[in-house]
Amino acid sequence: MLDIQVTRTKTPKPHPAEETLVFGRNFTDHMFVMDYDEGRGWHDARIEPYHALTLDPAAIVLHYAQESFEGMKAYRTKDGRVLLFRPEENARRFQKTNRRMCIPTIPTQDFVQAVEALVRVDRSWVPSAPGTSLYLRPFAIATEAQLGVKPSSRYQFLVIASPSGAYYASGLAPVKIYIEDEYVRAAPGLTGFAKCGGNYAASMAGQAKAHELGYSQVLWLDGAQRKYVEEVGSMNCFFVIDGVVRTAPCTGTVLPGITRDSCIKLLRGWGYRVDDETRLAADELMEFARAGRLQEVFGTGTAAVISPVGQLYYRGETLTVNGGETGRLTRRLYETLTGIQYGRLADPYGWTHPV
């Protein structure tokens, strides 16, 4: 168990109006910090006033991207409680990412304790307006000043928090998706399954291309054959075909999303067949859409929760999904997940974690 020292700010910031909140632009008064030194391990867990970091220009994170991060939320219920959603799963995924990035892992209980401690200190920052939440960003960075390509001997683990509105200003409205066949997000043996910044930096060119063409997100194909659909933007993607729900298997190139896993458990509990083992080719997907067999498409992730897809573009062809409307199953998943997260619905899986 961590011995977390708390230093509270002497200059608290005014809280932004909840109706003006956007995603990830405002930050709370405090941050969690813990250091790592080779031979000593993780030490000096503390909460400090939010401040800029001081890094040597030769810090390994700045040159070789040795870092990792997580994304999670704290939700305020109607009766004023504050809930986390499956934080132990974030901790376990963070450990997997850190092992891939050669960063020392953090025990699950320490990760959860760090997040809880920051939420307790900045509890007043958890908004209560519909659709709002306190977005939490745990991350680790390599801080050793050294230009040789090697794992760092020093790190910092930090948690910052951001009161946020809905990820998409349009709410639960279908988005248009561009299927990308030039750039790739991940390839076998690389870091597609890990939550590290390099994956997102590599995706920006494809995302910019899609935006220029009038599309909200990119649906990525596999990096080996550029044939099979994988993630959409920074989310996992689901396809309802002939009543069967299909999603790309997590075999090393797809992030094992916690919202993805939650949706699969809900769907199977409702009696749906979920195929998360068979890969789906983009050509096959478009053929299903042409034949009217593609009933719904939606993305899942912490930030947006559920994002319905109303249109697909691939190699010069545009096809509409479900008449461009949010599907019944998509809406049911969104309402159920958010209902559990905000404490409006019963939590039969024990996913919520009170702070």
C-alpha cells in the first residue's frame, strides 16, 4: 500500500461552467506523482498542485517515446456519489503496456490507490451535468537524460484529471467513417495492443486525410495484408451482420478495450452471438452493406463510450448503415453502459468502484 503524501494547492482554480465543458481542455488543481529509480523501485508517492513538468532536454521519453498511458473516468451519480468504472482492468492493461515498453510495472492495488487518492482530493471537480465526467489520465514517462537507445533507468508515474463534457459535441449521432488502405496503425509484433503514444502519433496522418475528405474517423485495416478491419480511430469497432455481432480479435494489433470487453459481456448476457475471433475483410464488409445485411456499426471506447457509424467509405464507394440512424442495439448498449457508470442502473457485474 502506498504512503501518499498530500500537498494541497494554495491557489485553487475556478471551476469551469459545466455547460461549457469539452473533452480534455481543463485540468483540476492537483496531480499524482511517483518516481522510479533503478535499484530503488517506485517511491515517493505524492499528490501535488498541478504544475508543468521539468525535464532534461535529453530525457528518453522526448527522443524514443518510451512512455505509456491509460484513460478512465470518474462519474458523479444523481445522489452525489462518485464512481470509477472497472479501474482494476485499467491497471492490468497498463501493466501489459509497460511490459511491452520496458517500463517497470505498477501493482494493481497501487495504481487504483493512486487514482482514488487524486479523485478524493479533487472530488469537487467531478461534474454532475448530464454526459459530463472527470476524465483521468494515468501515464508513465522515461526521465533519464541519455541519448543512447535503451530503456531508461528513471521514470515518473503521474495521474492528471480533466473535467470533461461529451467526447462528441453532437452526442449519440452517427459519424461517417473512412476506411484507410494507405496508412496503417499497427502490424504484428509491434505495439498495437499497447496504449502508448506512438500508436496515436502514427495514426494522425490518416486521421487528417479523413477529415480533409469530410469523414469523422478512420477505420484501420491490418498492417500485414491491408485487408481486414481493425480499430476505428482510437476505438474498437463492432459490426452487426445478420444479427451476429462481430469485432476484430485482440491478437496483438488491436487494443483490448475495457469498453469493448464490457459490451461483449452485456451482449452475450442478452443472448447475442458475439464473434470476436474471426477477422472481417473490408471487401466482405462492403458486400454485406450492399446486400443490406450490415445492420449496425459502432465504435467503443472510454472517451466516447459508444459512437454509432452511419456511413462507410472504401475505395471510392460510399454506403449508408441503418439509414444513417443510430441502431437499436447501439442505443441499448450506450444507455445500459452509461446507466451503470452513472449509477442509474443496477450493476450486476460489479463494475463500478465507489470512491
